[in-house]
Amino acid sequence: MKKAVIVMALNVLGKLRHRVELFRENKTVDASGGYASVWVSRGKIWAQMLVPKFSQQVIQGGVQSVEQVQARVRKHSGAVLADRIEWDNGRTYEVVAIDDSQTDYDIFGLKLLRKRGA
């Protein structure tokens, strides 16, 4: 049984073939008492990026094209909600959900969104 779990884990880890960069928001107080937001790189990680889905949604009163991508990364990658992942020539996606239900091995799923004005 344990050997089967190890083989499954190695099969999934072998599919992490996309190199992506992980970013986290860093807020600093500015001179007027507000804050300035800067996205800081947390490093490059390996991921399995799955086929994107496209839809149109009404967001803040306007129609926007939304690209949804599922990704698999190693649990120790450091990815958390609201992080951003940059993939495929600079396309940036926001981490909106994390699926850590696969407890048998060191992988979790990320739901990523990329919004564009339509």
C-alpha cells in the first residue's frame, strides 16, 4: 500500500514541468497615510498548469473576460491565497483557492484567475 502511494506521488511530481514565478503583495505606508502596494517575487517554483477555461463575468459593474487555470504545486512552495503566479511570457494569475485534500503526497491544487477588461 505504501509503495503504491509513493509511485502515485512520483507520477504527479514528474508532471510539474512548468516553471512559474510566485509573487506576494508587500504593503508599505506612504507619506499621505495610505499604503503603496508592491508585488515581490518569492522565487520560481515548478508547477503543472492545466488547460485554461474562459468566461465572461460582470465584475464591479463591467463585463470582464476571466481566464481560470488549475495548477498543481508542491505543498512547500509557499503559495497562499491572494498570491500571484506569473506564467507563460508574463501572464499573471491570482491564487483564489487552494485544494489541499490530497494528503497522501506533497502536492496541492491551486485555482488561479486572470481578469481582463472586455
